Amino acid sequence: VQLQASGGGLVQPGGSLSLSCQASGYSLDEYAIGWFRQAPGKEREGVACISTTDGRPYYADSAKGRFTISRGDAKNTVNLQMNRLKPEDTAVYYCAAGGPCAVEAGRLIVDMDYWGKGTLVTVSS
């Protein structure tokens, strides 16, 4: 299983960015796909996850209402649309495969088996 995240870049506060995760070596139906991020000096944080069984999205409180996870039109892709970005969203974003997805106390709880290389998102004016 290989995962590749792309779409990161520099965006101003309040702006939008769309990340894409391309998976290969397995079918999207076999695993849940999640997006995680890690800011300098901070622990890795789960942002969003999409279920394999029903396509239901799960969001951490930090992402709810601003981010949207969805399966892409291209085969084996999962996208993360990020709107109303804040400086505190600055981090390296990773996509991962595993599951199942769950949220507990506003935090994304999911065990991932496979991780891709990250893509840097910088929110700054």
C-alpha cells in the first residue's frame, strides 16, 4: 500500500486549500482513509477520516465546519477541502489508511496501518 499526499502550499488566513491523497496497491474499499497533521513542536493530530463501509465522514473539532473530506472522482483518491484556514492550521498534513474511524471527546481516534509522506500547509499573511 502506498499513499501520496499533495496540494499543500502557502495560503493567507481565511483562504482555502484542497489536499489530495492518492492510494495505490489496494482498493479504497478495504481501508478507512484519514488525514492527520503535525505542527512543529506538537503531537500529530487527526483531522478527518472517511469510512469505507458507508462513506461517512468523521471530523475532529478543530476541523468541523471548515474542512470536508470526500472520495475523489479519480479512483483511489480522497480529498480534503480546507476552508477558512487559520494560522494554527499550519502543519505537515499526512494521509493514512487503516480504521475504523471514530471521534471521542472531539478528537479523531483511529489506528492507521499505512502512512504516506506529508505535504506542508502554511497559513500566513
